[in-house]
Amino acid sequence: MMQIKIDFYKRLNNVVSDEEIESIVEDLIDRFSDFGEEVNNLIDICYLKSYGEKNTMVTSIKRIS
């Protein structure tokens, strides 16, 4: 089970479009139903990353503590 989750996280890390993210989210819902706030946060970061790569000169996103 853990390897399946890791594979999903790897897929999310390599997305280049919103459509890919949506496809992965659908797969996550099919597989796990509800996946919690942490995964939702990761998905939001993936959308930001995808947007940044397409529309700006953003090269990285860092968390500021």
C-alpha cells in the first residue's frame, strides 16, 4: 500500500499540466476515496508549480517558516 502512495506522489511531482493533475486526483479518489488535508495541500502545490512553469519565470517554490 505504501509503495502505491509513493508512486502517486512521484507522478504528482512530475506533472506538467493541470489535466495530468486532475487525472491523478481522479485515480487517487478511485483508489483511496478520501485522502486528507496533507494530500490536498500537495495537490495545490502541484497546481501552483504547473502554473508557475507555464506562465512565469518561477524556478522553485519554497516554504518560508
